[in-house]
Amino acid sequence: MEKFLHTEKELLVRLREGDSFAFEVLFYKFNGKIKGFATKMVPTQIDPEEIVQEVFVKVWLQRETIDVTKNFQSFLFSITKNLILDHLKSAVNRRLYFVGEYFQQDLFTEEDTDLKFSAEAEDKLLGLIQQIPERRREIFVLSRFEGLSYKQIATKLNITENTVDSQIRNALSFLRKEFRKMAILFFLCFFQ
């Protein structure tokens, strides 16, 4: 008759060996605590149950590397925190992708003149534009703020249209990257 598993250390040793019963016992022992922790940490758009499932999938996949001498609950909370941060970063990146596409296609197209920014966002944008190298900034401003076509800019500055295109792409890439950094820092500071 198999010895009854009752200590956490015994359960972890068995888990390391691939024992699914030990895994199940640990899941039922800790899933409520993990769900409670996740519920406090995540915005309402993220399902805490999904986080719990991901945590235990990671535990199963990493079972052979679990240190049975260390606190298992701390290990679980560490995985949970990292997964939550991954979810938040992913949400930021998805939002920034759509905002970035809107930003690129609408804010800086010749057709859009009605988009209104808050004073703070507008100040930040103008500050970032000032960080663009001088010649690139000049091309960018002529295109996006003065409404000149690539051909008109090329003629005015005695450069090729390809150069105009390249400089504007580089300026947009810089602006998107800087806005992404700001948003990620905001989310990391806010949710830690």
C-alpha cells in the first residue's frame, strides 16, 4: 500500500518525479491563494482563473527544476507576479499597436486635422519631436504639420523622395518607440 503523501516536501519530491496525483494535491492546496493574489493584482479585463491555470501549467512544465528545500508558495507567487506583468505588458503592447497604427495613419496624415490631444499629451509629443535630429525633424514637420507632399519636400530641400520617405519613417519609429516606453513605465509603476 502506497504511503499517504502529507508533507509539502514529499509532494514536491513526487511532483519532480512526474507524479500527477502530487501535482493535483498541490494545485488544490494553493490555487485559492494564487487566485486571491491574482485578483488583487490584475485589472478586471484579465481573468484571475486564467492566471491560476497558467501558473500551474508552468509548475508542471518546470517540475524537474523545483527546489524542494525552498518555499513552494513563494515560488508560486513569483511565477504569478511574472505572469501578471507579462499580461500587462502584452495588453500595453496590443493597445500601443492599435494606438500606434492610429497615430501613424491618422494623426500624421494630411487628411486628419480634427484630432484633439490633451495639453499634456501634446506637450509630450512636441517635446519628443524636438528630440528628433534637426534635418529629420524639418522633413517631418514639413510633411505632417505643414501638409507638404513628399515630392514638394524633396524639391524644397533638394533631396530625393526616397530620402523624405526614409526620414519620416525613422521619425515615426522613434515617436512610437518613445510612446511605448512611456506607457510601459506607467503600467509597471502603477501595477507593482
